[in-house]
Amino acid sequence: MDAVAAVGLIRIAAAEVVLEPWQRPSDAWLVELGLDALMADVEAPSLPLLAGLARGEYTRARELFGHVVDELGLLPQGPEELAEARWTAARWWAAEIVAHQIDPVRGAVLIRDQAAELGYPDVLRALVDLAWAVDPADDRRSVREGVPEGVLAAAREFLAAEERRNHRP
């Protein structure tokens, strides 16, 4: 993960921390984001403290995460900044799928969650449809047949479309 993706994921989590309790990111996820950011060379004084929390210390995660968000200057954030963070996350997860670093179905579900907040853009439609087609909890081979390969192809197409969009003359 690079620093841009790590900060983008922190930005998304910062926006979600204020949601209803059942919609908030878990303490474990906040610690994982801190560890990913630290490994991506993001610098914030409280980041090592967040990333270094042991499982029994996760109750401190929200407080430390708040410090990290403040230290990185990520709040307040407007809708454009949050949308860009969601696009960054979608591109990163797609790249992880293509690099075989994440289970394709899991990656598609993560992208689908960001696509929902972006209004289901057409460029993500194939990945979203594949994520909806498979319930990750359903382990039947007949349900999953061909879906990982479809996700891989859709992720490649999405990244190619993004490359074309970003390099127009």
C-alpha cells in the first residue's frame, strides 16, 4: 500500500466514525489502518501508538485514530475529498485483485461498498454486479464458479479505463 491509498482509507474511516454505531468501522479496523499507514511511511506522531495497540488495548483505538486524523489534517472534509478517497480505495483494491494480493470476491465486495457511496458509477458496474452475485459466506462451488475470474477481468478493465481517463491529451 502506498501513502496515498493509506491516507485515503483513513479519510474514509474518519467520515464513517461519526455514523451510527452499527455503521462505524471496528476498533480492529482502525488499528489495521494505522499499521498500513505506518508501513506506507505516512507520518503522524500518534500513528505508531495506534498501529502498536495490542488486542487488549483496542478500546484506545478511536481516541488515537482521532489524533491521527487531526495530525494529518484530514478533517473537516468536503464531499469532493471523500469521493476522491473512495476512488483511490477502489483503484487500490482493484490493483490488489489484479496482483493476486486479495481474494477477488473480497476485493469486489470492498469496491462495491465504495461504489455505493459514489452512486454506483458505470465504470464500477461489472465489479459491483459480481460482488452482488456472490455471497462471500456461501461456500458452494456452483455459486462461486467463474466469479473470481470475472472479478479479475473486471478489475483489469476498470484499471485500464482509469488509466485512459487520466492520460487523455
